[in-house]
Amino acid sequence: MFVLVCLSLLPAGFGVFAQSLDGKIAAAVKGLEQSRRLAVAVEPPAIRGTNTVTALSEYLQGEIRHYATNSPAFTVVEPARSAPAGNIGGWYIDMGTSVRVTLRLAVAGDTAAERASKQFDVPIHELSELGLDWHTPENIGNQEEAENEHEEMVNLEEDLTNATDLDFEAYLDSPSRTYYDGDYMTISVRANGDCYVIIRHIGVDGNARLIFPNRSDTDNFLKKDETRTLFENPTRVRLHEPFGQEQLLITVSTTPFNDLENAMISPVTADSFADAVRKARGLTVELLPPEDAEYRTKSVSFSILPLCHTDFEFDDPARALREIAEDVRQRGGRFEGNDREGFYVINNGRVSYTVQGTVITLITRLPPEAASRLLTRGPASPLQVDLAIPRASIPGQIASTGDKIKQAGGVFSGDVRGGNFAVQKPVEIAGNYRVANENVTVLITKYPSLFAGTIKSKIKEYFSE
């Protein structure tokens, strides 16, 4: 779901699976290479037979982009800025115990729709370990219903098109066509002739609502071969629950549309936002260009997904935040926030946080393991935590540490010389410790790299009074 908002009124590494999946994607991209270098756009692999994208689609696209960017055979471009010679995309299908992914290279001008394709399987349990959702969105239903909806949208495009020469392209600002709770969306449109454009949102109830033009942005004229980005100013599109797949229907016409003024909606002010969420669906708008116009319609689908919240409880959350901030800055990242909320960025990976009582909640777009792998690149280096503990206190402290880890549902085995530990919640952590005189060295070998500072702070709590 989304609403229009008036701007002036708004106040890494996780072991064998990650490596094996990366290897499969890398091998598939290499298998698509051609004898000459190609400029390609990378599209998110959708559920087979549909345009439906999921968290798995976003993850796959990110990895494909990475390997294609580092391939001598491809130059990755953004279609809204530069016309590609081809595209790498594909689909996936749930096989029961695994997901079968097909990557496809299509080249413009080819008589065949496909230049090359590669296929690989990913076991379901391994996707679950990464926390990646591959299912059909709840508001669509099952695979068959998703395919039927896709077919209906294709038929609708044909019914609302009579143009032979007039054509256009429309691009969302999210290359993966996935958005998350609270995101804003823009749409760039470019046509091969002067025309007028309207954009309708198709709700899950099948009703259409005109969202562009609107009463704060009435100019819907497009000049030939010029790209126009919509919903930047004075109105914006904000996305939120209910989550799932959404559809936009974009129509261009050589002449102005009839009765456009009566179909326009007003943007939402901050004061009426909650009201707008309740009323955003259910308004039917039937709008066609004049009979003598030449017009063309295309549909664009995208998915709105929930953010991932991971809770860590600390004895002293203020101290933990200071340690997290220090770790982020040592890694060359940026930390901004206070003792209630904020965010940090490391290697293009962004994590927001909120604090309530003794709980620090870390908020990411993808689940921690997937986000770490996709955004920080490469396996995480082991984290070392050095602690000074008086010799006489070491036996009692090691016993206390074991109790804390076991109470958290983890596994601990060791003595006053050293040992191993593993914790599954709130994220998977594994490592070992060694004791030498009054020094305890903890080496964390498995953890989501975006949460490094948080993990180090939590380990210090485990091994301290």
C-alpha cells in the first residue's frame, strides 16, 4: 500500500552455504558471458510465470550485479540512464525441497528471445538459514493465482493500447522492484513522442485509483525523449503495510485525457496520514483517453516487504551503543544517533536502531545474515575480544559465562584453559576462547558482519560480571 504525501506538510560471513550459493551464482553469470562485451541491465529473478518479486529476488539480483560488474564480459548499466544492449534476468520456482533458479541473458535485436541461460538449485533449508523469503506474497496467494494475475495484467495492457508508433519506458527507482516499510518511491518515464501520462494504482481488491496527476501535481505532459521523474516534488509516494505485491498501470496518450480533474486525488498531509492508510484502497477510477487519441498502457509490479527487527538485550545499553559506535568508526563507517535511536553505515550496508529499556533493536532490510553478505561483500573476518580478568576470578567467571550462554539457548563447552561456544538467537554466533594468565582472548568466527560491534559488546557481557 502507498499514499501520496505533500512535502511541505511533512514533519558477513556465514559459512559453507553462503560460499556455495555465491559460487553457484558466480558460475551461472560466467556461463552467460559472450564473446563480446555487453552493456546489460540486471533484473530481479521473479517467481516463474509472473512479475512477482520477493526478498530472494532482491538478494539474487544483488549478487548477479556484483559478479556481472566484476566480469570482463559485462558492463552493468541503469536502464533509466543508459540504454542496455541486453539484460540478465530470470525466474525461480519452488520444487518442494529446493528452489530452482534460472538466469537468462537476452540481447536486444536477437531473433531468439534468449541468448543464453543457466540453472542451479538451492535447498530450501539453506534459504531458511539465510532468512530469505521465496514464497508468493500473501496478498497474491499461490503460484497459480500469481500466474493468473500476471496474465490478467498482460490482457489489460492490450485492452488499453491502440498505438502503433507511440511507446514509452517506465522505471522504478528500486532496480529490484522491492521496497520496505516506510520507503518512498519514484517513477521515471520517457516516451518517444510528446504525450500525456496517467498512473493508476491497482489495489488487491482489483480497483484502480489515479495517483498521477493529482491535485498538487497537475502537469502530466511528457516531452519527446526527455526523462521525467515523478513523485519527487511536490508530492511523494510512501509505501507501507499491508505487505505484498502491488501493481501500477501507466498509460500515455497523444491527447489529454477526459474528465481528469474529477479523477484526481488530493495528497495526504501528515495530520491525515493514518486516515489515508485506512482509505487507500477501494476507489474505482475508470479513465480512458479520447476516442481519436493514440495511447499505450504498460503495467509495473513491485513488492512491499516488512523490515527485519533483531533484538539484543544489554545490561547497559548506553555503554553498548558507545562500543558499537567505536567499532563502526574503526571500520571506516559512519554512526549517527543518540541513546534512543539512530543508524550506522558500513560498506553500503545500513542498520537503523532503536532503544527501549534494556533492548537495542537493530533494523535491516534483509535478514541479518543475508544483509551482511550482500552489502558488506565477502566472508567476515574473525572478531577478537581481549579481556583482562583477575586470575582468582577466572574459574567463577568461566562458569558464569557458560551459564549465561546456555540460558540464552546456546551451547558452551570449556574450562579455565579454553573452550568453544555457539548461540543461535537473536543471531547465529560461534567462536572460541583461550585463557593465558589473566588474559582471556575470545575469537568470534561466525556472525553477521553488519552487527560486528553489537556482537562484540554482547560477548563482553557474556564474559564479564
